[in-house]
Amino acid sequence: MRIVTDVNSFMEQVDKSIKMYGNFPENNFYHYINSQEDWIRNAVIDFGRNRIILASYEDDIWKIFPEGVLCSKEEKVRLISEFCDFFLVKKGCNKVMIELQEDNYKELKFQIEKGSDGWDSVKIDSIEDTYYCPVVDLNLWNSKLEGSGMYELRKIKNNFCKKYSLKVSDAAKLKKEYLLTLLDEWRKNRKAKDEACIEEYKKFIETGFKGTDYAICILVDGKPHSLIAGWKIPNTENFYMGISLHNYKSAGIGEVSYIEFLNELKQLGFKKADLGGSDKNLLFFKKKFHPAEIYKTIEFAVVRKK
């Protein structure tokens, strides 16, 4: 096991590991590096044979990037065990933060409580957060918003189009200063209590959405009001909505943006659209789009046993 702190120089290996083992929404190199803050440093833990863990650290706290353990399913628990043993026991770090989909969390929790595979010296300290992730089946998505189940969305879009002109544009072709202004408007006007991904979104805009497969901007009366972007989930036919924001200046802009984006994804041939992690308030909004399933991800802390 070795620690690689010059992550950009290791991009080729990360990309190879993602292509080999990736099948989760967060398995995207640019999503990983763009999430790095000035006070948080990224580091890839290389276990050899294309098996890696995408991680970051701040002082004596280490964090495994969401579903950032890239290896076979059978090895995942063991690699996390080695990671925790090294940083918590051998290095004496304070804690390791991990975010996993619920099934993977339950398997890891079972192994820790059983004390197998090196789990005799650490424990799960607490669950920090639970995120709800709706997934829309695009085969079932009705682009024309027909039927009684689509009445609310149909009404919102019709009212929107009566008041405003709407145009879907390629976000990468717009002036970056327009999109940065939109990002700032979103930051100022959003009411959610969770931490906004300002720096990560800013980096995607400044690099022309490098690392995304699709990025659109909704122009309302010729001005940018909404931005949605994301990427194909590795080794699937599904799409992950990694960026979603709007300026709250036009009633219904959130719903209309999602409608247009889902229509585009369906036309492009994707099977499912993962709308990303949400708190309960944002989940209420995303349920308007009739997700076929909602899975959970669990963020939790692992610490040394006293």
C-alpha cells in the first residue's frame, strides 16, 4: 500500500481503475479532484493491481470519497479495513469518514461488529448524515407530460412558457462569466442548510465542464437561469446529475430545468437518471419527477476502540 498525494500525476491509473471497477455515480476523476478544497488535500491509496481508494485528509481526519473504493466487490470490505487500520491504529489519526450506499454500509457494519478481517481494533462511532437518492427510469418518463400523474408538472411548465421564453443551450459554449454569475446567484438565494458545492461547481465551469458528458444551461428570456450537468455512470447505461442549480428568479425554473434535462437524457438513449443525494426537503422536490427507486447513502465515522 502506498499513498499518492500528487493525484494529477496518477490520473491515468485512476481512470484505468474506474473503467475496470467503477459503477457508482461518484466514480468520476474530475468530480473527485474538483471537490478538493484549499484546506483539504486529496490522496490516492494504491493497493496495486489497479485497486485504489480515492481519499482526502484534513489534519488528523481522513475521508474516503463516496464509493471511492475501486476494487472487486469481494475485496471492498478488506481494503477499507486495511485503510482504517493503517490511518487509525498505525498512524494514530483521529477518525476516518466514509460514505457508502446503504447495502455496502450494512455489510461493512456487519464485518466490523463481527470483528473479522482486522476489524477488532476499530468501531463505527456515529452516522453523520443520510442522503436520499432518487432514480428516474427514463423508459417510463413521459416527455410530453401526459396523463393525470403528470398534471402538476404539465401545469408548471405551461404557466412558465406563458410568461417566459425558454431555450436549452450547451453550457460549455456560453461565456464563463455568465455561468459564474449564475452560480453566485444560486449561492445567495438558496435556502437549503447543507453545504453548497461552490468551489467544485466553479471548477467545472472554469474548465469548460471537463469530466462531464453533458451540460445544459436553461436561458430564460435570453439570460442564464439554470445549470444542470453530469456524466455517464461507468459500466452502466445510466446518467448521474452531478450539478444542478438555478437562480430562483423565475417561478417554476427548478421543475422546468429537470423536465428539459430528463427529456434530453431520454432522447440520448440513457436508461436511468440518478438525481443525486438529497436531504428530505430536496427529496420532496425530486419526487415530483416520479422516481422508480430511491436508495440511501450513509455517511459515518470510524474510530479506534478505547
